[in-house]
Amino acid sequence: MSAPSDPFRQTGWPGLRGRLFHLYFLFRRPMTLGARGIVYDRAANAVFLIEHTYVPGWQLPGGGVETGETMLQALERELFEEGNIELTGPPALVSLHHNRHASRRDHVGVYLVTDFRQTAPKSPDREIKAAGFFPVDALPEMTTGGTRRRIDEAIGGVAPSPYW
């Protein structure tokens, strides 16, 4: 019995048409992937939050996964860029979310980071207006709803939502 035909591997017009459609689909509707970290100081029962210069509210540090990067590499890069935070042990992937607010194809992985060190407090720059650790029970008033939900899920025992 022969293997089923794969239009993306065929040669000639049908294969080319399939590949062109696939490329159109990727460019027209690209999926985006992000990684965010809940940097949690257990002793102080506090989490690290940032306030960007270009969007309102306090948020978890993190950002997009770049081409050729893993989610963990993106998390490590973003934690250092946004908070001078270095991992000293493996973080735990606690949830994945579809972020319908960003786009119909945006997904975010959330890691719980408990083994870390901060090399220096984060000074404001062009991207980060402010950053710091806040007690879980006294988050800043302008903490975003998604950030509050992710903290409740990772630390408070609330079941994770599939949506941001």
C-alpha cells in the first residue's frame, strides 16, 4: 500500500500551489508565542512586576520568543533585560494561554521562577518605566487583570484558564 499523497512535498504545479498557500497562510495569519515569568520570592511572599513605557499597568516580565529561540531562552533573556534577573535553577512551566487580546493566534507560556538572583535593581530606561518586588497580597493598583490571574493560578492554587 502506498503512502498518502502529501501536497506540500509534491513536485510540479499541485505541490507548488500547496506550498504557496501554506506561505500565504503563515504570512497572513502568523502565530506568535511569548514567555512570561512569575518571579516569586517565597520568603517575602512577593512577585517581581514591571511597568512598560508604552502600555499601561503593572505586568509580569517577559516577551516574544524570537526566531531560533526556545521559550526558556526567551524567558531568560527577557528577565535579564527587564529586571536584571538571572535564573539559578530551572523554572517551572505552569500554564499556556491563548491571548485573544493581542491577536487570534497569540499564545503565552507562563513560568514560575523561584530560583533566581537579581544582579542589581532595575533602573528605568526607554522600555521599562518602573520595576520591583511587590507583596502578593498588596499588588499595585494598576496591576493588569491578566497578571493578577496568572499570579493567582501559579501561587494561589486557582485552576489555570486557557485564556489570558
